[in-house]
Amino acid sequence: MLPWLGYIVRPRTPDEIVGDVSLYEIRGQQRLDVFCEFLRRLGRTLGKRVLLSARAPTTTTRR
């Protein structure tokens, strides 16, 4: 588990897992490496592809 990272992982199809992550929390190469290893282990353990998408902020700024 990565207590410093906000992420959601859920099944999408019988062969895929989809995740959402806050990329603002992945700062620095070390954290990126740890997160990538987490995704690799998750996929290998479950024998499934792991897809990841970053969500843009849903708030809009008016000028």
C-alpha cells in the first residue's frame, strides 16, 4: 500500500483493472518508481492488465 498516495483501483472488465490517481502526490523519481512497481505487482499478482488515467480537476476557473 502507498499511504502517501490517493488512488482508486477497480475492475473494469474480466481482463482489466482501471485506476485513478492524483499525480500531484507523485513528486520525485523515487515516488514514481515506487508507484510503478506497485502497478506492476498488482497486475502480475492478479494476472490482469492495469490501466491508469489521470483525472483533471473538475472545478473551472472563471476570469
